[in-house]
Amino acid sequence: MSVPISPTPARWATRAEALAPFLAMEVLERAAELERAGIDIAHLELGEPEFAPPAAATRATMEALARDDTGYTDSRGIWPLREAIAEDLERRFGQSVTPERVLVTQGTSSAMTLVFSCLVEAGDEVLIPTPHYPCYPNFVRFCGAKPIFVPTKAENGWHIDPERVRRAITPKTKAIIIGSPANPTGAVQPREVMEALAQMGPTLIADEIYDGLVYDGVETTSAITLGENHFVLDGFSKRYAMTGFRLGWVVAPESAMRRLQILQQNLFISASSFVQHAGIAAIEEGAQMTADLVEACGERRTLLVDGLRRLGFGIDHDPEGAFYVLADARAFGDDSRALAFELLERAHVGITPGIDFGEAAEGRLRFCYALSPDTIETALTRLEPVLAELSSGASGNLKIGDRNREKEGLA
Ligand SMILES: Cc1ncc(COP(=O)(O)O)c(C=O)c1O
């Protein structure tokens, strides 16, 4: 008897169906369709610095390619890069870390995949202070576990209240994941908060991809300095404007390294060989580029924050770090997803809906400011007339929600 072959399974895997779309990417992908139709879009939706990577990193990539350095590498990364990352950590935080505790990945996202796969399983809970990076709860759900959100508030500078985190801990709590400096709020958690989180019991996973991108003399606290049992995620995408290189790393407890190595061998084999040489060059020669990026972002932050306030957005605190503003947009509509897509279609400005970062950020929009002054000015100019119309209620702003949900294939 022949078995009928179905072109698609009756049901997709629960883990695939559990994931929500990453709305920043959905905005980008709709923007790309508009661009293909000849429309110019001002992109403020992505966490992508509009800056060139360190010249030395590009050169090192091309030199590696020219000598055919294009094979697989040690799954943990090439030794000189692991050494360079360890030395850089010591330079930045005064804390020595052995290269053996560093594992190089294809971007911080892959580091997150490895760490969550290693730690989290069905039945576990993971605490996530919110607003949060959109992918954190999706990684948790992907592992069959449950994200538990711990809200933070704009009026407290989005700082975490360790007591609220402590109260959310149950016997099922496996880990706490935080980002500092944070996407989307720009909050930098004070040292006492970091210390409290590190001592709470559940494993601390610290996403430090925006470390070093801070303003007004604010200081960051790396989980590296709080003991050897924490997982620290980091990468080259932000500080060195190397998003497309796909290069990151995790610093892990010694006891986790073999597990992570085996996961890496199976899931990714290794990060790209020639890109790893770019990583060494970025660490050795990219400090000036990062300093220039921070200086520029400091100026662009003022340009964007002042401009948004003028347009009627609410911004309680200037962001302390990273390169985003999470602005209160309720003067223009409560449904952030509908509002972001409406502004994309009508003003041709890409912005990320607050709801991408959790319920605590609904009614807000996230804008990136690691951009040229031209891009920021263009966005502000284009937004003004459309927002004026929305706030006057002339276009019946909240009705737009359903229309856009349909457009996104979510209705
Ligand atoms: C907080 C945070 N973590 C991780 C990532 C992913 O970075 P990567 O490009 O290194 O995969 C991002 C990207 O925007 C981010 O904002």
C-alpha cells in the first residue's frame, strides 16, 4: 500500500508556531517592498548603525579571503580571536577572563541560541525585565519554557526593581536575562541592581551587546565582574557597526564550555573563518571608530529626542545608552503596530512598534538614532504632517489597526 505524500505537514512544530514575528524585521521587509516600488524610506526601525565598520576589519576580511582562509574553524573560534576578546574584556573591565571561557559565534543571536539551548527546557521559567529585546521570550518559548515578565517603568528610568524580580522567582525559575545598556529603552542598570540580580540564584544571562555605547558619563557594570557563573553575550554588530559580519561571542562558566562546544559543532559548526579575522582587527584597531560612533550618537540622540518632543511624543528620560528612544506615542494612537505601519505607508519612515518589546511598551514607538543627521531630519520632516493629522483625529487613527494586521498576515 502506498503512503500518500503530503507537500506540507498537517501541523507545524509547536516550537515554530509559538514564535511571534520580529516586528522590526517585518517593518524593514515591508519598507523594502515600498523601496522596490521606487519609494524612498527613512530607516529608523533597525538597530543598525549608519556608520562604516573599522577600516581594519574590512581589510582583514579581504586579506583572509585573498589567502583563501575560507574553511571551517575550531567550533569555539580561532584561538587568536578568543585571546583578543579575553584581552579586550580585561582592558574594559579590569577583569581577567581566560580565552578558554570564550566561544565565538555567528552574531550574538547565535550565542543566545546556544546558551538557551544549553540551559532552558520545558517546564522552566525565565525572568525577563520588560520592555525587552523582542527575541528573548521567543528563545524561551522555542525551548518549550515560559517567559515571565517583570515590568519596569519609564518614570524610574526603566531601571529594574530587584525586589520585583525576587518576588517573581519560583522553584521553576531557571534564568534571568537582561540587557544593559538596553534595547529598546536605553537604560543602563546601576551596579547595585546588577549585583542583586547576580546573587538571586537563577543563572544570570547578561546581554552586553551595547556595552560601551553610553552617554553623559554613565557607567556600565559587566556581569564579567560579578563572578564566574554568569553567561555574558556580546558581539561586533553594534560597537563596531558590523551587523552584516555576523560575529559575536559568549563568555560562559567553565563548566558550560563543553556543552556549548558540542551544541556549536552540531548547530553551526563554526563562525565564518574570514570574518573572525575581521573581529581581531576590530578589537586591535577599532577603538577610535567606537569612540567616534559614541560621540556621533550622543549628538544624534539630542537631535532626535528634541525633534520627537517637538512633534508631540512623550520622552520621560533621555536614554542613557545603546542608540534608541522608546517614545510615548499615545497622542497619535494607542495601537503601536497600527501606528508604525501607518507611518511607514504614509510618511515613508520606518519605526518599530513598541509592542515588539512587550505589553509594557505598547503605546510607544522605538526610534534608532545611530544615523546620519540627514536621515533623522528627513524622518522628522516627513512625520510632522502625518502626525498632525493623526493627533487631530482626522484619519480616525485607531481604526487603522485591523487594516494593518491584515497586511501583516496576522489578522
Ligand atoms: C539586545 C540585543 N541583543 C542581541 C542582538 C542581536 O545581535 P547580533 O547582530 O549580534 O546577532 C540585538 C540586535 O539588535 C540586540 O539589540
